[in-house]
Amino acid sequence: MNPPINNVKPRKINILGVNFDDVTFEQAVSRAAELTERGGCCVTPNPEIVWLARNDREFLDTINAADLVVADGVGVMYAARLRNTPLAAKIPGIDLAAAVLEIAAKSADGRGVFLFGAKPGTAERAAAKLQAKFPGLRIAGVQDGYDYDTPELQARIRGVNPAAVFVCLGSPKQELWIRDYIARYPEQTSLLIGLGGAIDAFAGVVRRAPEAWRRRNLEWLYRLLKQPARIKRMSALPKFLLAAMFAGQSNGNES
Ligand code: UDP
């Protein structure tokens, strides 16, 4: 079981085995900020990820061992409501990442952020855009998500000791990568956060849904229209909602 942060242990809401932290956006940011100092892992499961984890014990255990588990996407919110255990807030990983970038940019220690993942050249493009958007932000390093040697990369990241590492390899790869990094360096003090396509979004390679779509909880539809190939992956959503509705109640605090 993870130690509480600031002596406050948030309530857990269990959805198909995944124990989500029942936190507001502000609480999630404050916990993430603490993790940039004491080190730890944050995961941002959406329905696709929960659906993937239900048949993969190793992946599920990895998610549930994280220090912060936030509900990325309206699908998880609907599922929680259908189960009569509503979550306090939807916390898109990319918004949490933006908050972490702001914290890192303002921090006097200048440890900065390491961007890991996406196709070659994309993290560099994201770095340039982020530095323009968050004045004072230090990019502690970049690494594409295809051509790397894990032990060497782990040592490189440990060497620069960034405030945060954005690990953007898709799931379950990114979560397992983070787990292995923390297992190798249990005393490390970075926040490692799994963020899927966030580097693509920060680089402008993939456009995020406009605000009006996001407000209406239609980010998933915008993504589907822009990337129709996602239809197969997204077919998990109705199955996920039905399964969540009919699954037995269990409380994540009991385990
Ligand atoms: N990716 C990677 N290495 C891999 C597989 C994927 O760096 O071996 C990257 C991919 O280029 C993309 C991201 O991982 O930038 C996954 O994006 P996706 O949109 O699938 O993630 P989501 O946001 O849906 O979780």
C-alpha cells in the first residue's frame, strides 16, 4: 500500500479493478507537485486502459501501485456514476501535465522536465513549444519512444534528476517502464507520469479537441473523427460501461 501524502489518504473508487483516487483537479495537482519532490508514479487511466488491465494482472497491479491514479476521460466518470460511486473530477492527463509544467517552470531548483516518447523529432518539437508557452521551463532531456536502450536511458534520467518525466509510450508499455525505473532507483525523487499521446499533442502533431468540444465531453469523438483508425480501440468504451454497470461493488480501500 502506498504511504499517504501529507497524511491524507484519498478515498479510492474501484472501477473494474482499477483503484482511482477520488480527487479534485486541484488536489491532483497538489499531489503531483509533492511527487516532484519525494518521487513517485502517476497514471492516467481512461476506459481503454481499464479495459486492457482487466485481463492483465501485471498491468493492473502496476496501475494500482501508483501513487496517484486519476480518471482521464469522461468514460471513467460515467462508469463511476453508474456504479453510484461518483468521482470528484475528470482529470485529463494532458491538463495535469500542463499544471506540472507550470510548477516546474516556476520552481527555483530548475530541475525541469524530461520528455520521453513519440516518434523521433517529436519530443524536440514539443520541447520548443513548451518553452515558449512556459517561460523559464527547463527541458532536462528528450528521448524518442522507439530507439533507446532502457538501462542507459534509466541511468541518463537518474543522472539529470528532473522534477518530472513524461513517459509517452502508450499503455501498458509506459506504466511498466515507469515501474521498472522506480524499482531500479527506489530512492529517486522525480514524478514519473504516463501520458500516452501528450508529447504529440504538445508538439502540435496531433491537435487536441477545441475547448467547446471538451466542455461538452466530446473529446473522444473529436479524436475519433481525426484519427478514424482508433475505432477498434474505442470499441472498448461501450463494453467498458456495460461491464462497469453490472460488475459487483467493491471498495478499493478494503484491499
Ligand atoms: N509510442 C512510442 N513508442 C512505442 C509505441 C508508441 O513512443 O513503442 C508513442 C506513439 O508515438 C504516441 C504515443 O506513444 O506518441 C501513444 O499515443 P496514443 O495516442 O496511442 O496514446 P493515448 O493518448 O491514446 O493513450
